[in-house]
Amino acid sequence: MFPLRKRTAFIDLSPLRSNRAFARLWVGSSVSAVGGQLSSYAVLLQSWDLTHSPAAVGGTGLAIGVPRILSAFFGGALADCANRRRLVLVSGLGLIAGSFALTVQSAVHWSSIWLIYLISAVKAVLSSVSGPARATFIPSLLTADQVPAGVALNQVASQWSVFAGPTMAGWLTAWFGLTTCYALDTLSYIASLYGVFRLPTLTAVEKKRPGFTLMVDGVRHITGKPVLVGCLLADLCGMVLAYPNALLPELNEDRFGGDPATLAYLISTMALGGFLSSLISGWATRFDRTGLLMLLTVMVWGCALAAAGLLSSLWTVLALLLMAGAADTVTVLCKGIIVQLSSGREYLGRVNAAAQSIGVAGPALGNFRAGITGSVFGAEAAVVLGGVLSLCGGLCLLIGVPSVRRFSRTGASPAHQEDVAI
């Protein structure tokens, strides 16, 4: 029904070949994403070394997640009424300062769990300012037909950093010490900001002061577009109802003997599936019915996890987790395409802020849900239940929100490119 071009398997690299500004931005962002994973690893390990308390280590997620979510809409509103390039540069300098502070406290042994919490929270707020503005660069720099490929390229960088970053951090810590991870994260921001610095000036349309009214207007814009509501709900549904990571240690203990290496395989396999899926996402970026594809992959994610909870063979479970990670990557890719192509230029910052908030909150709430259901029903039953709930949620959205399943990539009204001034 929707014929695809012959070359559909691998990711479309044309935005990198045809747009030097986007290529510089993508390379810098990719380097910075790996640096961010190095720092995340270091924060978790240092928190454990300082306290030997699982609760204290979990507190780092709270210190990052709560400020990130609470400040997201303000960051989105700011992105819709300020010079976005300048906004990313200024907030990026703040992020460099935050990473440098983490480097110094580790190097000179001024370490305190509360200092780590404070610096992490400040960096989270700065990321909430930078993230929505940075996300608007894709439709600003690329033509409408290149936007899906641009979103997919960003997904490749993100998935690679999640898969490779922690492994690199483990090697670096073993060879050179924890401080090296913080230092390299600090340097990685420089590569990212160079790509932003070389961009043309991108000026937002709406000349208003960021504030409560502007944030409420953004919420009204999102709730007034069923396709956006359904898109965000689909991603939230998959994460909150089925995210399994908090259950994997118990599942490993009950089913596979508690081998730490096996637990590492279980955790990393979904990331590997996501990375491999992003490499061959060309077919997904060219598929016209993006909304339908998103809902289907939410259901595939649920089915794969439910099956993983039922079966006992390690290799079968790893294959199913690989499938789940691949499906989740396509879901996130489709969400990005829908957000970029169905949001007006003046609302891009706020809509991207909402999408990024779900990206932060979804796994955290999913782990909380997994912990509760796991303590009541056991890990295996909780994994199955989460998968079934995700499948049912995807079916409900497929039936109940027709604007999502009917969303057409080629029929969407994309955000027009911003006026560009060198």
C-alpha cells in the first residue's frame, strides 16, 4: 500500500552529506552523548563508593529526574521566545561548568553525596533549558523530507552512547580512575558547543517573555492536537506499564542463578537491540504511516517482554529483549518524527520539552511500577503483566485515537523552517 524506495534497510545519511551545519551539530552531539554516559556512570559509582547505600545511589536519579521534569516546560517556553542558538550556547557553558565541578570534587577528594546531588540537579535544570531548544534545530536546518532521517540519526547517536558509554566508563575507571570520566565529559561538551557555535542564528517566532502563560499555552496546544496527545501517551504507556529493568536482578537470581555476567547481558541486550535497530531504521523513516508504525511497535515491545517473562531459556530471553529494545527505538523514532512534523514552529520548544519529559519520567515511573508489582507478584509475573498491559495500551490507542494511526509522514504539515541569519 505504501511503496518504499529500494534502499530502505539502512539509515538515510543524506542529511549528513548535504548539510554541513547539521553534520557538525550531529558529530558534536554524538561525542557529548557518550561523555554524558561516562559522567552518569561516574556519578552512580562514586555515590556507591561514598555511601554503600542503594537508597543513596537511587537518590541520584531523584536529584536528576525531579528538577528535569519540573523545569522542562519552562525550558520549552524559553526555547520558543529566545534565540535558540544562543540559548543552547549559554546553557552549554553552564553544563561545562557543572561537569568541571564534578571533576574537581573527585580529583581533590572534596566528595560529598549532597554535593553530587546538588551539581547533578543544577545540570538537570540546564539540560531542560538546552534540550528543547536543541531539538528544534532539526526542522530548522533540514527540509521536511529530511526530518525523519535527521531524527533517526540523532537516535543512532543516543542508542550508541547508551550501549557503549557505560562499557567505556568501566574500562576508563579501571585504568585511569573515576575522575577521568568526569574530565572527558567536560571536554565532550566543547565538541558539542562547537557544532552549535557554527550554526546560523536561529530566531524564534514568538516574541514573548517566558512565563506561566506561555507554558499554559503550550499545554493547550498539545492537548488540542489528538495526534500529539496519542503520540506522547503511546511512549508513556510502553515505558510506565512495561519497563523491566528494575525486575532484571530478581529475574536473573530466580531463573539464571544470579550470575553478575548474566545480569549484564540482560541489561545491555535491550540497548544493543536499540542500537542495531537505529542503524537499519531507513525503512521506518520512509514508511508513510508513522503513527500506525508507532502503535504497532508499542505492542511488539509488550509482546516481547511478556514472552521473556514466560520463557526460561537464557538465549531465548536475550533474543526477546533484543527485539524489545529494537521495537522501543522505532517507537521513540516515530514519536520524534510526529512531534517535529505536527508542531507549529512557534510551539516546537514546548512540545519537545513535553516529549523529553516523558523520556525522562517514563523509565523512572516504569521502574517504580516494576518494583511494586515485582514485590507483590514476583519478577517473572511482573514482567509478563507489564508486557500484557503495554500490548493492551497500544491496542486501546490504536482503536481510541484514530488521528495517531492515520498520521501520514508525507501528509503532515511540517513546522516551517525558521528565518536564518548568518
